[in-house]
Amino acid sequence: MSSTTSAPAAASLASTPRLVLALSTLMAFGAMSTDMYLPALPALQASLQASPARIQQTLSLFLVGFALAQLVWGPLGDRYGRRRPIMAGVALFMLGSVGCALATTAGEMLAWRLLQAVGACAGPVLARAMVRDLYGRDRAAQILSVLMLVMGVAPLVAPIIGGQLLVFFSWRSIFWVLLGFGALAFAAAWSLKETLPADRRAPLGFRNLVFGYLGLLGDRRFLGYALTGGCFYGGIYTYLAGSPFAYIEFHHVPPEAYGFLFAVNICGMMGLNMVNSRLVPRLGTDRLFRAGLVLGALSGVALALTAGFSWLGLLGLAAPLFVYVSMLGFIVANSVAGALSAYPRKAGQASALLGTMHYGLGGAFSALLGLLADGTPAPMGLLIGVLGVAGLAAGLLVKSER
């Protein structure tokens, strides 16, 4: 696979800012769909007259749907190209957003959030595949870092927007804004040229899907990258599910200020993505990847201790969380580039399985947090600490193959 492009149509796009902006918009679906409504979770609970665990399920069910539906969108992208499946997924997301805005019960909200998730995941899984269509491994890691840097604006501003909308409007306004974001993403997908030429498309069939996914799971290096990313995504979504209650209810942080605390962590992640994009040519993806794993595990253990023993109050939560979230700048882009590098002809399927493991573990552990919730930050800290160490251990599968 060339380190430049794989198709004439793609070649004209590979060096333009428009491509980076469009792909960043598509990859931001997960962040926009989760982070913007985080400050509204307590208000949503009161409005729909549901328990905290039931409301947290609106996040965990979204993540499960977001994870599993990728297994369908990825192969569809390998068979029919990237653009048309993306636009179909965005249309489903927009429909789900309208349903969420009009929901009157927790059950309705859960159903519409699931539809949102099924549509939303088409964008990220096929955007990653488009990067693999265009670039080789190290260059792909650089481009993914740039994409994450640009798309970092989404989790940076989303909770701030959500918090401010709550000041002036109800929680329903958040989902109307998400409908507008869906329209913007649809326009971005429409503007792109196809990156997968017809002669490189894979047949679509049950047998091909099953054996394709089994082959990926049998690749120890791919599995190491995927499990490592999944563990750290599990930690991130545990943080997303637990931090509104830990900050707003336990530490009495105003909802509109929560967004600014959240933004500090995203700035750290964006900063390390910038550093990663510059250091990859000199140090390589795996060295930076392992550095992120070590620091992520250490910060996770520190958080488990400070949250479990109530050390240092709000600072005891905010400081280790800042380090943990920042490490995604070293972990995600490098792990995705490494996992996809060996599969140029089924990048959609590989990207789908990778995303399923990432978001599947994210959904599972955010749901587990709901079961363990005791009104304190301790369960959140414990789970993030365990996942940080587990991610480091999974990284040994990658190292052993070098």
C-alpha cells in the first residue's frame, strides 16, 4: 500500500483542508451525541421522573448501539464505497435526534437514543476507513492525530453549549441542536469524493463477514491494539457517565461550570494529539503508543486512590483525570493506524471491529458504573484505575509482536 493515495479521485483530496474538516465532522458524532447532553443528565432525570441508573442507561445504550452497528456499516462501506453508507447513517441520526427532542418517558428516550447511535456510528467508522484508503501507516497516524485535534473542538465546546442551553432553554433544545449538527455532517459527506474505487470493493456476504471478523480476531497484533483502545475508551466513557454526578451533585459544581472543567481535559488531549503528529515521523507510532499506556495506567491508579479515599477534594478528581484523558492523544491515533495498517482491502471491516471493541467496552463499563453507583466518585475512580492497568497489559500483545 502506498503511503500517499490509493485512488485518483482520492489523490485530489488528500492534501486539502476540506478533507480534514469533513472527516473531522464525521468523526465527531460520538462526542457530540454524548458530551453535549451530559450537563443535562440531572435535569433529564427530573423531567422524565426516572432513577439516576435509568438515565445513565441513555448513555450506555447509545454506546452499545454505536459499537455493534459498526459491524454492519464497515462491510457496507467495503462493498458500496464510503459516501453513500455515511449519508444513510447521518439520516438515521437526524431522525433519532427529533425523537429524543420529543420524548416524554425514559423508555422513549432510550429507544430514540438507540436509533441515534445506529446512524451516528457510520460516520466515524467509515471516516477512519477513508484515511486508510488514502495513507500508509505512519502518515495515517499523523492524519488521524490532526483529525482528532480538529474534532477535539466537539467535546471541548459540546458540554459548554449543553450547559448554556440549559440556562436559557430546556434539555430538549440540546437534541434540536444535534439535529442541526446532523444536517451539517450530511453536507460534509455530500461534499466528499469517493475514496474506494470500484475495483477494490469487497463482496458482501454472511460467510465473508464471519470469516473476515474471525481472521481479524486471530491477529494478535490487531487484537492488542483493539483491546488497548477499548480499555481506555471504557475509562473515558466511565468518566463521561460518572463525572456529571461526581462534579455537579457530589462536589456541587454548577452545571454551566461543569462544561469548563470538561474542556480542560479535552485541551490536554488536543495538545498531545498535536505533539503526536509531530513526533510520529521521528519516534514511530508504537513508541508513543506505549508511553501513553504507561502514563494512562499511572493516572488511573492515582484516580482510584484519590476518589476512593476522598483525597484532595475536587482537585483529587480533576488532576488525574486530566492526565488520563490527555493520554488519548498518544493512544488512539497510533493504535488505530497500527491496527488498520495490515488491512488495506478491508479497511472498513477492520475499522468496524476496532470501533465495536472501543465503544462496546465503553458502553459496558459505563453501564457497570450505573450498577456500582453509591453517590460518591469512588466507583468511577476504581473502574478507571482498573481499565488503565488492563489497557497497559493489553499493550503487551502489541509489544510481543515487534
